[in-house]
Amino acid sequence: MPDKKISPYGSWVSPITAELITQGGLRLGEVRVDGTDIYWLEGRPEESGRHVVVRRTSDGSVTDINPTPFNARNAVHEYGGASFAVRDGVVYFANWDDQRIYSVAENSSPVPITAEPDIDQGDRYADLILSNDSNWILCVRERHFEDREADNELVAVKADGSCEVNVLATGYDFYSSMRQSPSGDRVSWLSWNHPDMPWDGCELWVADFDSLSGLVSNPVKVAGDRSTSIVQPEWASDGTLVFITDESGWWNLAKLENGVSSTILSEKSDHGGPAWQFGFSTYAFLPGDDVRILLKDSNNGEGRLREIGLDGQVLSQTVVPHTSIADVTILNENHVVYVGSSPTSAAEVVCAQLGDGSTQTLKTSSDIDVDASYMSVPEAIKFPTTEDGEAHAFYYAPTNPLFESDDSEKPPLLVISHGGPTSATSASLSLSTQFWTSRGFAVVDVNYRGSVGHGKAFRDALKGNWGVYDTDDCIAAADYLVGQGLVDTDRVAIKGSSAGGYTTINALTFHDRFAAGATYYGIADLSVFVGDTHKYESRYLDSLIGPYPEAKQLYHDRSAINFADRLACPMLILQGLEDKIVPPSQAEIMAGALRDKGIPFSLMMFEGEQHGFRQSKNIIASLEGELYFYGRVLGFSPAGELHTIEIENASAL
């Protein structure tokens, strides 16, 4: 290999372009099995983010199920999830444009099986499963009104196209995870009320079900409360109801037998996660006479699938090459299908053989072939933070086989704050992260206090402290790396989306640590957010900040817009104009404050985008605009031709 070229950090030439990222930016999920056929969902940036149900038959042929312009995506809770179900070759899916459920069979056009709502997208359906006899679709319905909050309920939709819908459970603010027992005579579900989020606490219910009439009776709460989170209830073949609960302080497997709940596993490991979307699957049941659970997890950075009995005994273990595993779905006794990724491989739908762990890739999110020498492999770090706390992150060193900087400088650092905030970042390969490291940036992706994956106590630490601990931990991560001599203390930038955007705005307003920042659909004014967001998160801040209006002063004190006099840092603001979660008004009021103070900033507003950018052209524009912005602020010249953006008050740079 030739000697590396000396070039300043940030200016290195990289093959990982914004355009390349969109070419490899498929969103993969919702794996289903129907006989020997395997189905999954693809979100395609090149089709403006359209979601397509894809079928792969046993002979390897692959077919799109929902034709253009049908978009298999629902808007329940705005985040959606579990948008389709399939049996005997017939697919039922929720369509984005009208939110109605459609059925489609091979070589036919989709046919609506729910009625047209009174208002546009007024009736929304999520968490779709078919009843055992295929007569009903059991799901969540979210019904919207012009003048009040939406109603959420459990319904049974007649699958024959008659538009018959039976309400099975109502009265709670939220429902999810309706599942039918193998015998068919019982169903289970989860429910919870404002102000709780499902990871705070929820209830597990069981009721009798009459498949002939499509009605339930005798509902009984069997587990859960406002301080116990339950996820993924599923019925085993012998009638045992298995679920994941955090009652022990960690999300662990439990069971309900003969009306009595007990623990299957008691490990200091989170085997569940926050239900931002419907239908995630961390375990599944293997076929056979004895109940055997196949549970995904990782151990010391090694991905594995463990076969576990109802008594908690580990029966076998399969090591797989993926450290991040989702949508665990059984194909047959010897094979499992899932979406997997690792620090060196992008997300892909794979079929893994149990025992030897060999895998076959069915679909990859990225066909891009980039030399591994451009890839920065993350290092898991743990560092001290405020109030004698501790936080976690993944550190990525700048990496490029053709370039290096001279000894006169240290690399700029990009701090990333994940969304949620009840969520987490992982070490899975992200070309968006490698976009920065291959150009000479160091990156630290922070799991601040409140992130999942480190137990309930760590997750709950953010309650009452949002806007404080998350910001503190991002600053602590930067200071830790500066202290290690790894990065330039004067060239530290911060970015984040949604809740991470809020952290970014606060970090740039209340602290003097960062030289620049980029906020993607972030929150600037919490009090406006209280009355101007969707139902699912409308009371989320009760725990993160405090009940409103009782804690009105806290909302004021943690809203950067009220402290515009402290703003002194250049900021890039990016926002989707159709965002129903963080409305565009948040971006506009922040831009107004920066404009009035004469601080350099850019405002990028994108038509047709919701909460998260899905269109290729906008992903390219946002990434290139961000790189251009950092170059202007931090004093380097990025390589190549970039999408340039207008920087207001640029004379102050």
C-alpha cells in the first residue's frame, strides 16, 4: 500500500458518500414465515421511503407483494409497526395513504377490507395478526377525531372484506400485542394509561375468545402494574403464556401457568426493549412436543441464540456472526430467520442454521462494497459523569487507508445523542457514522443515563432529569476522550435527532463545551410540545420532566428557547414539514432566536418528510449540508463537491 497522504482531519477523500449511503439505505424488518415462504418489509429511500412487503420462496425467487403506489406502513402512535400479516399466500397490510387494511394475493390487486374513514387517515390499524382460523385480523385500531384525542382499542377485523369490525377492548388509553392461544379459545394483550409509557408500566390481560363471533368475554388482568413493564406476550403450544417483564430490574423471561406467574430467567441482562413500534420479537418458540424458547442476546460482544426450556434451563446455544439481532422468526426446527447486523456488517435478513450458526443472507440493506480498511470498528467505553454517575458510549476513531493528518492537530470530535430518549445506540455498522470517520472525524455515540440495555435503574435515572443528565453525559463523553488525548478539545460538535436533537439544542445553549451542532427535528420549547404533539407521547414528559402545569417552571427552565441570551454557538437545524411528533414550529422558533442574536445558523426544511428522513434526495442534502456546515465552522475544507447551504449571519464565523 502506498504511503498515506498528509491532509487535515475532515478533508479526507472518502468513497462513503451521501449518495452511496442512500443506495444502501434499505430499512429491513417485520420478518414473517408462511409455510416455506419468508416475508419481510423493506423501506426504500429511492422510492421516497415506500415500504414494500417482499416474499422469498423456497426456490430463492423474490417478489414484491404490494405494488406501487401501495405503502405498507401504518401511523398508529405515529411510529407504526407490525403493518402486515400473512397466511396461505394472502397478505393483509395497512396502507400509508389512507391507513385502511388491504388484502392481496398473488397476481391480484390489493382490495380494501376496512371501510373508508370519516376523516383522512382517521382509522389506523397496527400490530396485525391473523386468528388461528384466518377469519379475523386481530389488531390495534387508533381512531382519530377533529376535536379531541384519538381513541385506541383492540379490534377484530373480518378478513373476508365485509368491513365488519368488532371492538374487543376499549377504555384504556393504549393497547398492544393481542395474541391468540393455540387452542383458540383465549387471547392476551397489553394495556396502559396516560401518563405512563409502556416501558414505565403496563398490564397483561387474558380473556376468552369466540372465533365464530369474533368477540371476547371474561377479561382478567394477570400481571403488570404502573411500575412493571411487560413486553412480547406469546402463547406456547401447551397453553403457557410467556412474556418479558422488568420486575427483577431487568427485562427477563417469565411465564403464566394455571393463573400463576413465575420467572423463567433472572439475569442481569435486558432481553426486551422499549415498545416504540409494534411487533418486535426477541424470542420465538421452536416446534416440537416440548416448549423450547429461542432467545436472542449477546455475550462479550458475541451474538448468540439460546434454546431455553420453560424451567429456565439453557438447552443449547448457537453462536452467530451478528451482535445485533431483531425479528426472531422460526422457519423450521433447524432454521431461524432474523434481521442481523454487527460492527462490520450492515443489517440483513438472514436464515441461520441452529447448532453450527451458519447463515444465508436473504436480503442485505446495503449492496455497497466498501473496502474494510475504511471502516472504523467501535470501542465500547464507560466513563464518569455528574453526580458520581457513569455512562456508556461507542467510540470510533478516524479511519482511512489513504489519508492521515500530521502531528500538529488532533481530530475533531462528533458527539451523537440518540433519540427516544428511552432508547439506545448500538455498535452495528452505520454507514452514516463511517461517513464521518472516513473523512477524519472521531465519533462518540453516547448511551446516556436513561438509555435501555443497562437495566431498569439506569433507564429510570433520566426520570425528572431529562435535559440535564443526557446533556451532562454527552459533555462527559467528550471530556473523557479529550482527557485520553484522542480528540481536539476546541473542535467538538454535537448532533442528534428527535430527543437527541433536544439534547443537542440544550448542550449548545446551556453549556460552553461545543463549537457547533446539528439538530434533526429537535425540541426547543417543551411547553409548546406538550400541547402540539401526538397522543402517544403527549404525557411522556410527565416522567421525564414532571406533570404539567405543576412543573411548569421546570419546563421553562429546560427549554432553550427561553434562554436565547445564552446562545453563542453556530447551529444547523433540519426539519421535516410533515412531522406530527415534533412539529415544524419547533425548528422555526429556534431559527428565529438565532437570527435575532446574529449567530451563524442554517435552517433546512424538507417537504414530504415526517419524523425521520426517508427520501434519498433529502438524506443526501442533509448529510452533505451538515459536512459543509462543520467545515465552515470548524475551519477545514471537505473534499469533493457538496450540497452547499446558506448560512445566515455567516459574517460572524
